[in-house]
Amino acid sequence: MTQPAPHADTAPPTHPQLPAADGSTDPHQWLEEVTGEDALAWVKERNTGAETELDAVADPQDPSGPPLAATLQDQILEILDAKDRIPGVTKRGDFLYNFWTDAEHERGLWRRTTLDSYRTDDPEWDVLLDVDALNEAEGEDWVWHGARLLRPEQDEAGEAVEVYRRALIDLSHGGADADVTREFDLETRRFVPEAEGGFERPEAKGSLSWIDADTVWVATDFGEGTMTSSGYARQARIWHRGTPLEEAELVHEVPESDMAVFAAHDSTPGWERDWVIEAHAFYDMTVHVVDRSQQPPVLQQVDVPADLEATAHRDLGIFSPRSDWTIGESTYPSGSLVVGDFARFQDGEPALHMLFEPTATTSLADMTITRTTVVLSILEDVVHRLEVHTRDEHGTWVRQDLYPELRGALGVAAVDADESDEVWVTVTDFIEPTRLLLGDLSAVAGEGAAGEPALIKSAPARFDAAGLDVSQHFATSDDGTRIPYFEISRLEAADETGSQGPRPTLLYGYGGFEISLTPSYLGGIGKAWLERGGTYVLANIRGGGEYGPRWHQAALKEHRHRAYEDFSSVAKDLLERGVTDRDHLAVRGGSNGGLLTGNMLTQYPELFGAVIIQVPLLDMKRYSHLLAGASWMAEYGDPDTEDWEHLRTVSPYHLLAEDRAEEYPPTFVLTSTRDDRVHPGHARKFTAALESLSADVRYWENIEGGHGGAATNEQAARMNALLYTFLWATIGADS
């Protein structure tokens, strides 16, 4: 593949410059140099152009006031920084831990409180780490990536010998996926220096996790040849305190062509286990239980199909097949949930029970395990309901509906899966603010009732939802498949002709990696879009997980076009129903969703008045050679093989055509320089090619933010203010 030399001229070319349809040439490949001088000059020039244009747009609701982008940025930032948000917590020992950002702490505080205090309107928080202060002291740009606490040792009575004191904290430069891990002392409130024996993992796409106070699992970059072609760790090692990282004991290594290796220790008292997982690709894994009592450690494979997810909690083995699984005389269908005694299974004596069997309209959205129960969150035509399963005194599984009175999107998390049957229950919807409840399932074990969950927190409304209506509809895709979608719109009175007229409508989708899009409180979208008269639509297209693995598999590889047919069918249904018209309909998507909206631009430009493409994949010829792209070949295919025959039909960069340039609607492409998952070159090259066609395109690249596009609330507010200003200036301009 030829690669023209980088050059200092960053102005748009005066004639079409498109990649060859067969991928043999690429005139914009120089823009893949992430921090190259010429590439960043190109980025800066386009950032300036986009901001100059969008910052000048007047607010139609207050033409003499501040520009629309400034108003929206202030409104969105106020929501993101609101001090009355519900703090998400995890319980360890006697404390609830939370990571919090607001206007005064843009990089955030890691803090903790007690459950009694958390129940109050104004909890007393004990701050453990101030990331903003850390950045100031160290001259860094750290972004919080999470923490893992070391479980204290227990005495013979099962009581903790000491409190939770040590943590492994992950920090990222600017929000990138690659991060560092540093050991932290919760009593002294400082990092334990490497010189004092503290664990420190240098920057890489890897992990560090506790085994005991002086031992950790480590998977990271150990030097040349130790990372996969996807950029993740190949080696799982055991690292003892006081020894150099490079001398950590090698336990397992996967081929360079695999996606990654993962290793972790389950510290559940009495049920300690170590795991090593070979991730060959998405949906293709080999799971091992590690016997560390032997030297060297011995790996015992869990004998299940490679596309089956297997894990264990206490005595219980949990199995989630992604294709029909036949074992012995029984067959468990794709998308089911199967459980059984894990030790017996490993000994070749499976005694399994199917807790959930999918139907044509139902799928398993999530599973939560408490000390004695299994809680299932089930989607029925993308609407949530809950079940709880327990074992009676004879070991027979008993099922009950759980909290049937709750409506909306329901999320369940164990408070402490090792110690109790309490669960956090989150209830949310598009226009109903989120509530957090606390339930106790301990009575269910004896076939008793769960009881009513207690309301712990309730978030206030962030936008005016008066007159808004939420409805579900079904479009028909090209092959006859029913595609559900949600519409959130304001029920306004018709004019004298009996018509409401076309409404500015934003259609959002994803359609990949078995990720389900379900209702959640719209917050900033509600303020910037719905409150101002816009309509919002969420499409549940194939490639996602709304109907389980089969829904995802229907759009894999050579079937990827089905996701785009589904999405365009939803757009057509909106037009046919009179919700909007072409000039008032926009699409938005990010990452795989950016590939989706890139295909809408190139394949269905006649349907849309504007297109937003965020942190996208767009060049499907080179995607597998850029950053983590090789890990997605199970989703899309390998462009260096005959798979290119189908990939070229869904590669937006290669679908751009000079004879269709006038059809392309106004487009806004956004990404992040620090995105080390989806290479910013996708967005840059696509924009450059559109510019060469004199298309109506603007581009904005945030320097920080990683794959999320923003590292702070202020950056997120700025990004969203720009894109909603673009929408109001295009599809909402004459509304």
C-alpha cells in the first residue's frame, strides 16, 4: 500500500483524493501519524474552523443572548457537575467506596463512607485520594481508571485480622486505555514507593490484581514480543513483593495472534480460586483454573466450548452458552444460563440446571449473584423484568418474580456477594430520573418474599419533561425482521391543518459486540435536545444483544450489512410515520456506532439531513493494523483475506464516491488524539477525503479523552455543546 509523504500543506485539496476501491492506495495515510507535526497542524486547523463556525451560531430561543454553544455547554456542565447526583458505590468491609467528579474536582476524588451515612441527604465522605491534587503535585494528566482493594486475612473464626488497607490503583494519561498501576496505603493516604517494596506497573494495556498482601497477578508489557498484535498483554505472571517486575514468574503465555491473556484471583473466603483466561478473540476464549499449590502452577482447563462464558462463585459454576451447547444427553440453547456444582463439573460429573431459557422475544440482560441467590435481569422486547432463583433445603432451584412493581430499566448489583443477600437496584427511564433502592433477598432462600426494597437515593429532574411521551415501535428491515426502537417526543397540539409538521429528530444506534441499548435517563440530551423541541430515537438493531447472542450473530462479518439495513429501516419508518422528514432527521453514533453512521452517510445519504460520526471505525481495509483493531476481526472479518470482499461493501472510507458528493448531508466528525483503542486516523482520513469532494464537513479532535472522547466533565460538555449546536444549525434551523 502506497503512503504519500507527510506535508505541511493542511488546506483541503482542490480535487478529489479518495482511496482506491481495492485498498491498494491511500492518499491520506500520513494522517495516521497520531502526534506527527503535520497531522497535528491539520487537526488544529480543522478544530479552529469547527469552533469558529459553531461558536457563532445564535441561540434561537435567545437571539440577543450568548451563542447557542456557550449556553448548551453551561447547561450540560451544570448537569454533569451536579452535586445532587447519586454517587455510585461498592462495598468493601465496613465502607462504601465512590469515585466522584464535580466542578471543584474535575479529575475526581476517591472517597468512602458508611452505609448509615450514605442513607442521609448529606453523607460524610472520607477522601482517600484527590486526583487533581496528585496531578498538581506530580505535573501529570492522570485520569482515574479504578481501584482494587486487598481483602484482609481472616482468622479461624472467619473474622478479618485487619481492615482493608491496601489498594491497587489504575491511572491513565489523558484517558487512554493504556494505564499504570500503583499500590496505595489507605491509612497513610499515599502511594507506596517502589523503593519501599510497593507494586508499580509501568504504562501498558495490562493489569495488576491481588493474590495476597505480598503477591499479585500481573499481565503487562515485559518487553519485545510480550504484547499481542492487538496491543494487549500476552503473558500472565505471578509477582512477589520485593522482586523486580521482569523476574515475575511466568505462568502462561498466549500466541501473539491472540487478543490477550487475563489473570485474576477470587478471594471469596473458603472458595479461593485463581483464573487464567486466554482471549483468542471476542467470543473465543479458553478458561483455566490455576493450582498454585504446585510448582510450577498447574492450569486445569474448564472443558466448555470456546464461545461459552464460564465462571464460578463459591460452589456454583455458571455457564452462558453463545451457541447451542450439548453436554451428555442435554442441550442448552444459545443465550441460556446454566448452573451446577463447579467441582463436580471439573471432575467430569456435570449435574447442571438451566435457570434461563430464551424465547423469540426474551434474552438475558444481566445476572447478579449474592451469597445464596441468583438474580436475573431479563429483556422482553427490550423491556426489563427481574427474577430471583434460590436453592431449597434439597438443592432444588426455586424461581420467583422479583420486584414486579418496578418499571423502567432495572439494574441490579450485589452489595457484597460474599457476605450478604442485599442488592442495589437502580431504576431509570428516558424521562424519569434515576432512583437507587436497597433490597434484602435473605428471606427468599426459604421461599419467602423478598419484601419491598427501600428507597436510598433519588436524583432530581435535569430537564423539563412535561408533555414528553415515550413510545416503542417496530420497523421492518429489508429481510422482514422486526426492529424495535424507542421514540421520545413532545406531544404538541396540531396546527390548523391538523399536522404537527416534521420535528427535528436525532436517531442513535450502535449495533455491535452484543451490546444492548436500553432506556436510561437522558439528562444532557433532555436539556440540549428534548427540552428545546427535538425528538430522540434509540434503535435496537441487529449486532447488539437485545435478543441475545442470535441478535448479535445475525450481523457478524459478511452479515454486517444487516445492521445498516436495520438502522436505515428505522429511519424510513420515522419518515413514513410522519415523525419527521429527511431535512429534519439526523443520525449519531460512536466507535462501532461511528462505523454505522459512516455507512448511513455513504449508503443512505438521501435519508438524512445531518450525520454525526464519533471516535469511529471507517477504514475497514486498515482497521486491523491500527491499535486494538486486530482484536475485532471476530466481529468484522480479516481485511487481508477474502473477507475484504464483504468488508469493502461496508467500509465508509472506500465507499465515498465523487458522483455522490452532492448528496452527502452536512457531517460532523469528532474523535480524540488520546484514543488508543480506535485510531484517530479513521476520523482524520475520512474527513480529508470528504473535504477533497467539497462535501459539507467539519472536524473536531479533543487532545485528551481516550475512546470516550473527553477526560473531564468540562471537555464532555464542550464536545456535546458543539455537536448539539451543529444539529440545531442543520436539521433544526428552520423548525
